[in-house]
Amino acid sequence: MQIMTVKAGTINYGDLKKNDQIRSKQLGQPIDGKLLESPKQGRGLKKTILIWSNGSQIGMFDEGGSVWATDIVEVLRQGTWHRVTGQPA
């Protein structure tokens, strides 16, 4: 797997969609994963979100689970990684 490091711009947390490719930091260092649900909930945004983590990138298990919104750091859009901002605290 090739890890892309090109970064351009930012994307608001509320604009993320189910099945987006993301990078999260819940395991101590950024790893790739996929959103298993949308962060939108009724009129607000979820503080925790269900993702699939590719923990095998750092010698751990690949598994699904909930992470804090603040642990989502980047999203892949049109071949470019964008920083995620505006997560609920």
C-alpha cells in the first residue's frame, strides 16, 4: 500500500460522508481507515464516530470501533489528503 503525503486545504467535519477514506490518531500515530457512518446526527454532529481502522499498518489488528471526532485528522478526496477541522469537542 502506498501512503500519499500530499495535503491541500481543509474539509469541515460535518462534510464527511460514510465510506470516506480517513486518517485517525486514536492508536498514537496516524493510520488509514474508513468511515462506517456519517458524522451528521439530526441537527448536530456526533462526538464519536464508527470507523474501520487499518491497525496492521503499525503492527496491530484491523478492526472496527468508535473513535472521538477529534481523532479524525485527515480525509482523502480526489486523490489528495485534506485536514479535517470543526470537530465537536
